[in-house]
Amino acid sequence: MRCCIFGAGDYDGRGVGGMSLHSIVENSLVIAADAGYEHVVRYAVRADILLGDFDSLGDGAISGKNIRIIRHPVEKDDTDTALAAEEGIRAGCDEFFIFGGTGGNRPDHTVANIQVLVSLAERGAAAYLIGNTGVFTVIKDSRLVFDPACSGGISVFSLSPRSEHTVVKGLYYSADDVTLTNDRALGVSNRFISASADISVGSGTLLVFWSNTVNPLPLRIAP
């Protein structure tokens, strides 16, 4: 089951992986996180849940709305996006699309949303953090296989102290059974080369970013 989360960051209404926004949200659980509701309204998306502390959106913007509202205190341990992801997990979702979770005037929230990707990956969920020009995802002890039609830049970073038995095939720069670490950006600034790109990690957590949202989404394969 798919969960689509709308945050308050930059978002221009495009889809991902060659799919339109409305085809992605169809038959999905749709959650607006605080001011992410403005994107829902702007792009005429049906939302199931609106949640947050509403410090950004304000109570006046949600009064009288026919939508399930979950209110959280301003002083809390988790971001609104993280709380939305937890709602998705409780609903049984195993695939997450986070729109409006990058950019804006809060780069710290982009980092926080990458941590949400880590949390979801650790629970076996596929998750994508979608910006206006690219996509982030996280894999843990698993593998991504990209369509040969993919183009543009791609980067791989270790989020764990060590990501062992990392293999990168079908990209301009390849690697076979190497260890990436979180104190050296060895995997930055790679690129697709019209081949089936294959990225895997035997033990560790990788952050993967590719720069073209039109590229088909990768196939995820368990170890």
C-alpha cells in the first residue's frame, strides 16, 4: 500500500518516475503535514489526513474542512513529516512518496526528512523524497536496479559509519565489493551511461540521489 506525504518545502507539482502526481496519489493514503496542505489544495489532490502542530498553516486555514485532522503539540520530539510517516506505517503502508520535503528556507528539515527515509528503510519500506530536480532514497542491506533509459547524475553516500560489500555497476564509475564510509563522499557525482545501473550494499545504509525525476524508479531487490 502506498502513502503520499505532502510537506511544506519546495514542490512544483510534478510526479516522479514518469508517473504524474495524480496517478501516484490515486488509491494511496494521502497525508498533508501542516503547511503541506497548501500543496494539496494547489494541485487539487484529495487528502485523507491533515496533521501537525499547525504552527505554519494556522487554524484558520483548516476550519470547516472535511478531512480527518490529527493535532500535535508544538513542543514535540518528531517533525510533522515523521509523524505522517508513522501514520502511514500504522495504516500498513510499505511504499512512501514524500513531496515538498526538500528546499524551502529550512535545509535542516531536508536533513530530517532523509532521517525519515532511514527509519522507513529500517522497517522494510520503500521511500522516496522528491524534490523539484531529483529524488532521494535509502537502502539498507539491499539493492537498487535502474532502467537502462535513466539519464543524468546519480550519487551514493554511506549513512552508516561503514557500508560494506558495496557494489556499483552500470554507471560511469563502478565499484566492486568496496566499503563506503560516512566521512568520505567517494560516491558523489556519478552518472548513468545507458546501461542497467545496479547499486547494492551487503551490510550498511546507503543514501542514493539521482537528478532527474523523469527517470523510472528503480527496482528494489532484497539481499
